Amino acid sequence: MSSLQEKINQDLKLAMKARKEPDLTTLRMVKSDLQYELTKTGSHSLSDEVVLQILKKNLTKRKDTAEEYRKAGRTDLADKELSEAEFIATYLPPMVPESEIREIIEKSIQELGASSPSDTGKVMGKVMANFKGKNIDGSLVSSLVKEILSSK
């Protein structure tokens, strides 16, 4: 079992004992997604990389849901989703700084010979491959790639 998966399981047990309801609910949902992945793959444990992908998916899902609640005027539910997202974020490594992202984008553009916004897909693929297993915001990368390519 991966160390991150073990940490989530331990934190779930601690939250049960302490009766920390918001954390407990969030951890149960994450654990459910981990169990689903285990069942789908047929293995007994997940790598930290897979666990991170699941956590990122959960984080994105909650942020998107919070945005939908805000649009519907349900700030109470939006705040709940955002607090769950913040809790999930504690399990993720720190975000990659924008300066490092820009550096990799510039290098990838040079390597690929990209020169216009129509090359965004190629550049995105190369950049995201460089950050595999790291905590990075794909929408930030996309906007930076488009910004840099349009200025060329």
C-alpha cells in the first residue's frame, strides 16, 4: 500500500475517533474513490502517483461544484465544497511555481519549434509530461501557453 494511501487511511481512523465530521465526510469520499480504483485495477494497492491523480480529480470536482453553487446563489454549499477542497489540498505536494512553469513552456516551445497559438496542443502535451506526478494547475498552464504563443 502506498504511503499516501496509508496516510489517508490513518487520518480516516483518527477522524472517526475524534468525530471530526467535515474531515470524516471528505476522507470517506476520497477513500471510496480509492477503493473504486483498486477494484477497477484489481490490485491490492495504488501507487502514490495514482493516489495523487485521484486527489487532484476530487479537488477539481469540488472547486467546479463550488463554482456552480455560487452561480446558483447557494454560498453555504459553495463554502462547504471549498472547505473540502482545502482539506484535500493538504494531501497534495506544493503547487509548482509559475516561474518554473514559464521556464518549461519556453523550453518546450523552442524544442518543438512552435510559433503560433495553433501549436498549443503540442506544447501543452510536452509541458504536462514534464510535470507528471507534480501538483500543477492545468488551466494555468493552458493560459500561460496561449499567452506566450500569442506574443511570438
